[in-house]
Amino acid sequence: MKFENVVLLMADALRLDFADRYVRHLFQPTVSYNCMSGGEETRVSLPIILTGKRNFECEHIQLTVESRVERHGGVVRIKSPTIFDILAREGFTVAYINLDAYSDILMDNQVSIFPGLPSDRTLFDILEEQNRKVCVFLHLWETHYPWVNRSLSYLKESGKDFRTEYYWGVRRLESRVTRLFNILERYRMLRNTLVVFTSDHGEETTKDRSRHKRDLVPLYFKSIYFRDIHLGRAEHVDILPTVLDLLDIEYSGLDGRSLFDERWLA
């Protein structure tokens, strides 16, 4: 078992029940866990995923130029070593690609609330490089309100049911992940690639309201070497130790544990 590439997918605000119903089938065979999110906001849970630490070092920067930054009240620069720092030292080409619901998964890359992450290239740029040892993190926003609509005020004024809009966001996510796997197949990467899928936090949606919550979220590990099996509970902080273990990279000082054991193997 040897992996030359790692693709990490994080769907923003994806509920566990919707993921298992509409998304899990795309990853089969997959090793799956019910994963406790690191927090109720992306600015907390994403750094935990990337650093493998509950108490990561960061700095908050107040900016008012870009709309997404304004909605979040600023941005977060992660100062603790991330998976990108660790794998870059091991010779991987690394990239963080942020995609809203209007973006093309292959050709686009949007401004993120996390400056400093390696995000100056598109997935196409990475896959076209001669160096095929890559680690790509794709941040997908189909399931984050206001979903495909431009604003929450539009949803409220038009009387749209938030639950229906969320459902269609999940189905659009399903289509996007399908397209991603088709792309990886086209580039002959599925055989030697570890694919990891999770969400940053849960979501509670009613007819006219949607809010983030710290909750159980999906965690899937996909590879040709793995069985289709569900193995209970995990935490966001376990993702990085597990990926490093599967890559046979030793790294100390992480708060999580590797989830990998012989039950995973087909």
C-alpha cells in the first residue's frame, strides 16, 4: 500500500445524515467515521484539521475589502505547522483551493478567509505539473448558506424554505464530487491517491433559519486498498495523524491519533 497523492475534501456545513444519504456512495468502498467537529465555525475547525492540534497558533486579521471577509469579521492566519508545511518538506506539491458554488472545480480558485495557505493555483495547474506527488485541499461551499442564492436577505424576502435550499445544496455537492472523481480518473490518479472527505461543522436548518453547530460530521477515507466499513467515532484532530501514518511519515507533537488499523484493508 503506497500513496503518491492526497486529496482532502471539506464540504462546508454538511450534516452527517445528509452526507451518509447523498454523498457516501460516491466514496465506496470507504472507511467511514462519525466525526466530532472541532468547533461550530470554519475559523476554528479548519485549522484543527490542518494542524492536528486543538490549540493551534494563529492570528486574527481584520480586513474589510472582500465580501466573504466582511461576513466573517476578518480572516485567520494559521501560524502552527499545517499538513501543507509537513508534506512540502517531504517533496509534495501542495495547494489549498477554495471554491464557492459558482466555481469550476478544475479551473477556479476563490479568495479564502485563511491567507497564507498555498492557494495561488487551480486544480488544473496542479494536475498538469510533471510532479505527480501532490497534496490538494479542496474547500467546497455548496452546503453553506445562502447556498447558490446570493444572500440570506434574498432567501427571507422571497419566502424560500431554507430546508429545501439546503437539500439542493447537498445535491449540487454530490454532482461536484462526482465531477472531481471523473477528473482524477482522467489524470489516472485514483489508484495511487488517498482521498479524505469531511465537513467543518454541522448545520441546523429550519424553514426560515440556518445556523452552524458543533456536531458529528462525516469522515470518509477512500482508496482501492480499503474495505467498505463504518468504524464508529473520531475527531477532526485525528485526520492529520491518520494521513501521515498512511503516508509512512513520522511526525510528533500532534493531539490526535491515527485511526488506521488492519480492519481498513480489503
